[in-house]
Amino acid sequence: MVVPLPPLTNEIVRLVVMTAVIILVARPVLNFRVRWWGASGLLGALIFVLWIAPDLLYPPYRHSFLFDNAIAGTARSSLPESVRHDAPVLFLRTLRAVVVVPIVEELFWRGWLMRWVITNDFEGIPLGTYTAKSFWMVALLFASEHGPYWDVGLAAGIIFNLWMIRTKSLGDLILAHAVANACLSAYVIAAGKWEYWL
């Protein structure tokens, strides 16, 4: 975002832009067919538990030099304190996290990049095709995207990659990712753990 916007406007703009990109650019290649509803949902819940477990088990964990530094950043929320109890902002932020982000991220990471690393003609590569190079490159880049949560991002990236190899289904990955983000969003709001919303 080039121009700083008020939080509610910011959430609306992000949601509209990301939804427009999905509809106008990605919709023709999206497949929301889910083959493993229960397993994908449980996997998402497991990733949520994995995400918060280090901080629950050892609260100073995230403040170690491994996670709080100039490269990884700091576990600090981008959501201003003034809107942390503003229902419309929280609703839109949650909607984006649960509906839009899983589609965009899974389409990018495991729908495109995991195949593109194998060959530029990625459309000829079936979803879930395994090569060590594509598997680990995607897992490491997915981890780096999560800043000070890179460790759990790496674990989640490995699990998501394995699930893509097992199911060969973008729909199952989107569902697992959506469940993980829904659980995390509920936890953030209920427990006031705003630092998880970077």
C-alpha cells in the first residue's frame, strides 16, 4: 500500500483487491474440489496448535535472537491498538485470513511455485509432483514469508507440501490452510494475542 489508509478502509481495499485478482486472474485455474474433508480440517487444526505451541510452552521463546532480529523482524502486530476491538475491522481481517489468504497462498506456493521450480512449463507438471529441490525451496521460502514465525512457518510449509504430494488437490490445501487461519484468528481475538497478526 503506497498511501497509508485508516484500518477499516485498509481492510476493505485489501479484501477487494485480492478478491478481484482471484476472480479476474486465477479463477480459471482454481479447483476447490476437496477429497479429504476430515483429514484436511484436522491437518489445519494441527498446524494451528503447532503454530502457537512454542509460545505457550515457553513464553520468552519468540524473543530469542533467532526470531527477534533485523532479518526476521519482531513478533509485533500490524493492527493498531485503537481498532483491536472494532468488530468490522476484526471481521474483515478474519475474512481475509480465512477465505482470501489460503486461496492466494496455496495457488502461489503449491499450485504454481512447487511446479515452476521443476520446469518453466509448469502447467505440464501435475499438482503434487515431488522433487527435493521444489519441495525444500517452497518450504524455505514459505518459512521466510512468516518473519519471526519462520520456524513454525517452515514446519507448516513442510506439512502443507507433504499434504499436496499426498492429495494432489489444491482444494484440500486451501481447506487445511483456511482451518489453520480460522483457528489462529479466533485465538488472536479471544486471547488478545495480536502479535500473531503481523
